[in-house]
Amino acid sequence: MRKIEDLIKEVLESPLNNSERAEQISTGTDYIEINDNRGISSTENQDGSVCVKNGKIIISYPKGTGKYASVSPGDGVMFLVNGMEVGDKVLLTEDIHLQIVFDEEKPQSNLEITISDDGLEAYLTVQRQPYRKYRLADQEASQHLVLKKEVVEEILPPPVDLAEVLEELESLGIKSGIDFAALERELKAPTGEKIVIARGRPPVLPQDAYVEYLFSNDQRISKEMRDAGRIDYLDKGQFQSVEMGTVLAVKRPPVPGKKGVTVTGKEIPVGEPKDVQINVGEGACLVNNGQKAVAVIAGRPVLAGKQRLIKVLPELTVPGDVNISTGHIRFKGDVVIHGNVLEGLIVQATGRVTVLGNVYSGQIFAGGSIFIGQSLIGGLVTAGGEGAFLNRILPGVNLLLKMLANIKKNIKQLKSNPNFSVGDLNIKGDGNLIKLLIDMKYKELPAIVANLSSHLKSVRYKPSSEIINCINVMTEKLTGLGPLNIKSLDELTDIEKMLAEITRIAEESAEIAEADVTVKYVQNATVEATGSIYIAGQGCYRTNLYAGKDITIAGICRGGEITAEGDISVSQLGAGSAVLTKISTKESGVIKAQKVYPNVILKIGHHSYKAHSEMQNVYCCWDDDKGLFVSSK
């Protein structure tokens, strides 16, 4: 009879019991199957293997002396070996009890309602965590596998109830500006993001009153580039300046704010806006109940002190020389220069200009009078703005008017002559005939137009558009081959009208501005003035003077041209036959000189007298009965 111990051992080693062992290894799971090769006799050695098929681990034990297979847990996969958790590689031998456990999450919905720090927004965040059922991901047979999981089923939790959200809102005191549409959208299809579900009313902050200054407190307006892209390194910009009546500042009134409300209904207070006032000093005043500051004089606007006091200074003062450091001076108002004006520099002002020193080949343009304390050596000085320019060109304008009238008269006479053929004129126009008359009888006409154009290019200010247009039209039609393009005499009539307009502007300018120039000595320079010119010192040498009124020279005048609309008074004129000196005035004017040297031309209107010998106490005028009258002692 066999022993009970032997029977038990035989049962345990039978194939049926091996199947039971497979189920024991997978207790609590359905993931492990075993291909048991132990009962198969073989002389062949073969390594064990492991694979995953349809979510199940299939283990093949080795044959003979082959190696055992092994597995390692991947993310979310846990091993229990013989009841103990193992996080590392497991060797798949016959005597282990392996269980596979997955990290499984319970289905749940979470909601969170928060309020922004400023209380103006409430946010809802809905997080839905589904239940996920896993199995092992299939893998081909290998001696070692890292076991991975895959989702086979996902079950969403029930949606968050609207009543639950409303209850939470009420508990937080949120009652203003609830966005029910946004709330329902998020509950229906949660995004997991923070969604605004309530908005308060933000406060509108008050706006303080402020003063808007309509001028820059910078001393100069920067200007780096001149026309055609050329850089004038002496042009450092125009000085800030304004005309009388210019609005300098405007007060912008305060604007009250509006209270806000948080999502919990709490009021958000706002303060009161601050008020300001415009402060004005000399040269400025307040208008419109203190809402505006206006310049009462022309000059340079400034903001002074902590109170930002608006002032208009009537003059610009340059404490030293006008040189490369200062650059050109351009200012709306008066300019006082305590030093000299050096070569190449320009001083331009709408008011008076005072130079206490010398002017060396500089240029001074003033709307008012000009005073030079010492000498003017080279350069150009113009007092009276556009009026001085008009004084220069007016004789040429009047001469052109006479010439054009005569040309028209000549052409009409020719056309009325029965021996004159007008066939070519009907085809080509009057231009050919005008060109012939200019070439034969009025040869100086193009030169007069060219001289006007040259004067126009020389001015530093912009004359009126009527003057510019007239000179440009004459240059186009009356010089070179331009007359050939004239179709009829009507074009000459149009030019006459433009010239007549220039004379009208000149007459008005003469009535408005009489600007004088005063200087001690002038040499190799040009001086223009709508008023009078006074040379109070040694006199002038090789200088051109043009005055709308009188010219007075206390010293010697040698060389150049002296032209005035009024009287001319000189101590000494000329300096021998080598120097030509020309003195001109209108028929109503008088020329007086204590001494006149030979080669001096005295001209009254269109009548002139040339001195051939030295003369004393000369008096020259026009007498309607005697004609040009010259007396001397």
C-alpha cells in the first residue's frame, strides 16, 4: 500500500494541478497564462519568454538550462509578488505568485468658484474625473517586457447640477452680474478652465483737470534737414516765438468718476477729481473765465518756476556773439545781440534787431528796424521784411509795365497796317512777333525779369504767392525762347494784371511798415530798408543802399549805388575818378552833399548828372520849369 505522502506529491505534480497553479498566480486578475514546459522531455535548451496577447500575460518557461523571462512594471502598473508590492523587475519562475494591479480612479465631478482680488469677477472651474478601466497593452514575445496599460473603457461621472452651483454662489454672496449663459455652457461641456460667470461694474476713475500747453518749453524748434536733403550745420532750429493773440494754453476741465459694484454687490467708491488753474505772467493773459492763456505781445513763450507761470518775453537776448555755437537766430519778436554776428550766420526776426557789436559777412532780416552799434562788413541787411524786397523790385516792375504796354501797342499798330500780313500769326499766334519786338526794341526786358528772379531767390523769407507766381510766369514767357509759346496778347494782359497787383501790395506795405537801419560804417555790403537808412560814423565804401524813405550818411560815401524814395544827405560823395558812385532818388526827392568828387552820378527820377570836377555844398533836385537842377559853391 502506497504512503499518503507519495499520493499527495503525485497529485501536486500532475498537469491538472499545473492549470490550477496558473489560476492561483492570477488570483484577483485575468492577466496571466502559463505555457508550462516542465513535463516535456527534451535535450534542447531554450530560454523562457513572455508576451501580452489580448491583454493577458503569456509566460513560457525555459527548456533545459534556458534563461527565465522577466517583466518590469510601466507607468500606472503595480506588481504584487507573493503578496508583496514590487516596483522593479520580476523574474518569472515557477514558484512566484504574481498579481497585476492598476491605478484606477473613481469617477467624480469637482467645482470651484473663486472671486478676483478686486471683486469684479467670479470664476467657475469644473473638473470631471472619469472612471477608466485598464488592461495590459499587447506586446510581442520577448525575454523581458515592460508591462504597459491601456484604457479599455471610460465612464464619465454625472454632470454638476446647476442648483449646486447656484447654492455655492449664494453661499459666497455673489449676486451681481451673473452670466447664466456662460455658466450653463460650462456645466454642459466642461472645459476644465477658469470661466468668468459673473461680472461686477468697474469704477470709472475721475480725471483731474490739467493744462494743455500749446508750445514747447524747449528754447528752439529743432530742424536738422534743409531743402533737397542738404544739411545746414548752422541751422540749429528756430527759437520758440508766438504772435500776439496766439493761444498758449488751454485748461481741460476735471471729469468726475463713477462708483463701481463688485460681484457681491459691494460698492467701490471713487475720489473727487483735482482742479487746476492756468498761471500767467507778463506778456500773457487769461480769457474765457480762465480757460485759456493768450499772448498779448509777440515774443518768446516760456514756463517759469514750479508754478509753471506762462510768460511771453518781448525779445530774445543773445548775451554774446552769434557764431557756430549759437547757429542761425530765427525769432518772432525782437532780438538783441550783445556781441557780433559772424560770417555766414543769419539773424531773422519779425520785430526789431539790435546788434551791439559788428556784423561780419552775416545776414540780418527784420520785420522792424535794425540797429548795428559798430560796423557792417560784407553781407546783407534788410529791414521791413517783404516791403524792403518790394522796394528793390518796384522800379523793375514799373518799367516792365511800361514795356508790356508798349509791346501791345506796337503789335496792334502792326496788325492794323494794310501792308502787314497776319497769316502766320493766325497759325502760330502772337509769340513770334513778341519775340521779334523784344529782340529788336526791348532787349533789356529779359534782363529785368532775370534780375527780379535773382532778387526773389536771394530773400530769406517767403514773399506772397502773388509775387512768386508773377516772377515765375514772366521768367517762363518773357525770357529765352519763352515768347514763342505765347498764343495771344491776352497772355501779356494777364502778366500786366499780376504786375499791377505787385505794385498794389508794395503800396500797402509802404503804408504799414517803415523800418529803419542805423549803423556806424558799411563796407562791401547791401542794406535795404522800407524806412530810412542812417550811417552815423565814417560812412560807407562800395556799398549798395536802398531806402523807402531817406538816406543820411554822416561821413564819406565811396563807390556803390545809393537809392532812396526820399531825400539823400551825404557829407562826401565819391573819391576820385577811379570809383564810380551813383546816387538816385525820385523826382520829388533832394540830394545834398557837402563835397562831391568827380565820377559821381546824381540821378533824380530818370534824369542824371555826372560830376566832372570837385564840387562843394551840392544841392540837386528836379524843377518842373528848369528840369534837373544842380547847384554848388
